[in-house]
Amino acid sequence: MDLLTQVIEHPRFSLRESEYLRWYPKTLLPLKDEPAWVNRPISGAYIHVPFCDKICRFCPFNKALTDSDLVDRFVHAVQREILMLSERVVGGPLDFIYFGGGTPSVLDSKQISGILEQLDECWGTTPDVEITLETHPTHALKPYMQSIASVGVNRISTGIQSFQEHLLSALGATHKARDSRNALDSARSVFDNVAIDLLYRYHPQTMREWLDDLTIAVEEYDIPHLSCYALVLIGPSQTQPSVETEVEFAVEALNFGSTRQREHYASCASGGFDLSQPKYQCKYERQHWTAPQKDFVGLGPGAFGFAGGHSTVNRLSTKRYCDLIESGRLPLASALPVDLIELKHRYFALGVKTLEVSLTQYRAIFGTEPLKDFLEPIATLQTEGLATVSNESLKLTPLGGLFVDSCSTLFFSDAERYVPHPEEPEIRMIEAELSV
């Protein structure tokens, strides 16, 4: 039986898209008092830059239209947030720094340099620190690429989505096909480490067009890292191709990558695949998902982090974020202390997103036997053909790699099982509980 048929006929197929997990635990806890920080060293930083020149309707992340005055204020606030957190959260040197958004490329090289200098001053960086900047294709011109490379950025990620004009129009993208190509011409002339996003599962995209986009990325531009995402539509009035069609596109992408040295190494969700040449795997994704997960600070409006023994999320409003920092307060909306039980669940729930979980390191860290602690979920994965297990590790099978969400949910604790994944509505509800 081929892989496509195995997926469609699997008993979990109807649940395949039921959960999109980026953070665990999922519970939000309104920050009423300063958290009791725990001595857990961090090794990375995520900076959320919420500004966009135009709003893409397919993007689910915290964002707002660019305001140049507010951008300057935001940059200074991030620098001060770094300083404030460094007085509370130990660690370093940092091995990864990731500017996400929004559109981080609204920042100029001087603004980026100021943030990087503050991070280095407070926590230091490793000699091979990976510094990623997400860029919009219209921003990725050669002079800009050269300027950000000169201040330390060494990895570019850009939301190409497609190389075809009519498909970009169908998506409502804010760039043109020529911008996609110009961006990669510029990026490849400056950076070795380039990643792109490509979208699938939307009308009127055909399989031939999907394979054409993958082929252009790899064979014309030799892009070493591809992130392939199934489009998530917002709103009940919108329609998209069937779940069976989505799997067909996903399997084709995985087959395409495996024959061109772009291996599937991580998944943000069952409909999201990171395909990469080995030395170009994203450190940010590897280190905050791979078990044992590395701690990192989340900086900027709406940013999530896991630092000082807490799962944290910042306020969403950029103005409110700046106001709080300028008044000498951390901009946290939630800071959930994570106990030993949830750390064990987190180890597996996030760990399976990178397709292999070390059982040896689990024993060393927690001093208990993972095959007993998680007997039922591990047995389920084996019985259903989603994973193989040895004394050293749990590995998802190729079939399991297409059911990452389902694999993660099996490891949720009873307390977290029915908690909604925190997105903007849940964060706003928590913010409403805060008096100021």
C-alpha cells in the first residue's frame, strides 16, 4: 500500500488537522505579579516584529500596518526588554536569534544591529550563532541584503509562497511573481543560508503548478531549506480543496524533497513540512522543539517564550507593549510556571515535531523510564504504525511524519488535553483579566 493510501485509510485521518501545536503547555495564566524565575539557562531569542507594509489575509500571526514612529519606539523597547529580562533570566551564550513577524525586514540594518548588540551585551552569542531574519520579497533587494549581512544576519527566510502570478493573486499575496524571483536573485548573491515558504492546498492551484514551484526553488535557485505549508483559511464562507487533496500535495512535496537531498526534518503541523539539506536545518526550530528542548526568550508584542521555568507570552498591542516597558514593567500577558510533570509531557509533545525523540536523554534528565511513564501513547504510536521504538529513541515513521499533530496530542497531559492552542483570541481574553 502506498503512503498516500495509508494516510487516507488511517483511523486517525479525520483528526489529522485537529490541532496546530507551536507551544506547550497551552494554558495561559494572567500575570498578576512578577514571576518567580527559576535558574534555567536560555540558549536563544525569538523577536516578534509585528509590522507589515500590507496585510496578507492568509497570515495568522500578530501584525499591524507599519508606522515609522512606532517602529523606532518598538526597537528601543525591545532593547530595554532584553536588558530587563537579562537581570532575571540567566543563560547564554545564545546559539540562535530569530526575527519573526509580521515583517521583520521593515527594520533597517541600524535597528537590527542595535537589537543584536543588546542581546550580545546581555547574554553573549556563540561563534556559530544562527541569526535569521524573515523578509518580504519586495524588501529583499541586494543593497538591503548586504546591509543586514554586515551587521550579523546570516540566514534569510522569505515568504515566496509561489512563483506564479495567478496563484499569488489567488492567495491575496502583496507581492508579484517578479518580486519572488528578484528576492531570490538578491538573497542568493549575498547569503548561503536561504529558506523560503511555499503554500499549497488552495484554488486554483494544480499539482503540476505545485511541482513547478518546488522545481523552480530547488533546480533554478538551489534553495537549501523549504517550508511547505497547507493554507489555513479563516472564515466559514471560504472553501478549499479536500483533505484528501491536501495529503496528495503533501506526499508529492515529501517525495520531491527526498529525491533532491531536501529531507523532512521537522513539522510545525500535519500540514507543514520543513525540507532541508542537513547543514541548513533551522536552529531555532531544532532547538526549541527537539527533545530536550532549549529555553529561549520571547521578545516583542505577542511573542511566546520558554524561560526561567515559565511559558511566557507578551501583550499583543505594540503601543501597550512599549508603554509597559517605558514604565519599567515587563510586557508579559501570561507567565505559566511549568512543573516537572508538564516538562515530561512537553518533552514528547514538542519532541515528535522533529520526528525523533531521545529516550536516553529523557532517562538522564528525569530519572524515570519513558517507556513506563508514557506506556499508552507510545504503544498507540507503534500499534498504528506511526512510530518505531528502540531503547534509545522513538522515531516517527514516514506515515507518522504525516500525522505530527496526532502524535503530539497523544502526549498532552490531562490538564492540557482540552485547552485551546493560544492564538490571538485566547491572548486577548487573558489580557482582559489584567487590570492595566
